[in-house]
Amino acid sequence: MRKSFYCICVSIAAILFLHFNAQADPCFKMIDLKSQDDASFFAYSINANGLVVGEQWVAGQSRASLWDPACGMTDIGVLPGAINSVARGINIIGQVVGGCRTDSGNRAFLWDPVNGMRDLGSLPGATHNIAYDINSYGC
């Protein structure tokens, strides 16, 4: 009887320890992604390094943006002649893809910190082109 009581007490102590230890070490952490000039920011993708891409809304226009834990929010721009832009995907090496709206339709882009934003062109006969994701090889 005494041995059973001891086993029950040890089991309860172990369960409580595991329960409180699990609560003290969460798997996820909420971070406030401060945008420029208190603009609205919509996050669409995150990579394993914690870089987040999406769009900021400033004065009624969306701008493709990259949030970096070390540098904060960066507007990554628009293609020449574009009205606005949105970033949809990011890979492990920091390449970003998305789309820019122009008067003649949407254009897909690829952006990286060295080369900036590059037009990916259009599919034949298509006017609504946007890239949603990119793999770790840049494809």
C-alpha cells in the first residue's frame, strides 16, 4: 500500500513538472512586425531564418515588403511602370517572389538583396502573372 502511494505521488510530481516545464518553453513566439509609418502590414510567408514577406499599405497603395529581425521592415519596391506590389514567397537564401500591378496587368518578380527586383516576364497570352513561392534553389 505504501509503495503504491509513493509511486502515485512520484507520478503526479513528474506530470506536474512536465506540464509546467512545457508551458514555460513555448514552441512559438509572437513578435510585433512594426511597419514603416504605422502602415498596415499583411504577412504572407516566412522562411527558416525568420524573414517575413508580405505587403504594406501606405496611402492606399500596397508595397512588397520584407521584415528582418535585425533590420526591421524594408520596402522592396516595384517594377518600372508598376502601380503597386506584393511579396508572396521567400526561400532560405532570402530571395523573394511576388507580383506588381501595372496598367496592362500583373507582372511576376524575383527580388534579392544583391540584384534588386527583376521582372520574370509573362506566360503567353496571360495578363495576371504573380509568383507565390520559390524553392531553396531559386526556382
